[in-house]
Amino acid sequence: MLTHALDVEGDGHLQTGYPWNTAATAILLAYGADPELPADDGESPMQIAERYGHVMAQALLKRFGAPRH
């Protein structure tokens, strides 16, 4: 679920040009989402955030314990 939220936030930003939104990522992490659990394709939450250049999500993931790449 966290990887999907990151993908939605990143894709939404790219498609609309609106400022980054980290609400879904922050809420999921606050409620215990695993910052290291990969998507079905094996891509980690941090890798998704890095792919989109989603710096705010990267900071949240680091804060909640995701490994750095």
C-alpha cells in the first residue's frame, strides 16, 4: 500500500505539475506501514521515491527507517 501511495503521489505530480503531496505517505507511515516492504515488482518504497525525485517522501522514509540507496 505504501508503494502504491508513493506511485500515486509521484505520478500525480508529474501529470498535473501541482506541488508534491506527501499526505498519504505520511499517514501510512504514522500508522505503521513498513518503509522497507517492496512492491509486487520488487521495487522498494525508497526506489520509487528516488525514481520520481520525490525528496519529501525520501525524507519521510529515512525518518521512519527505510534504508538509503
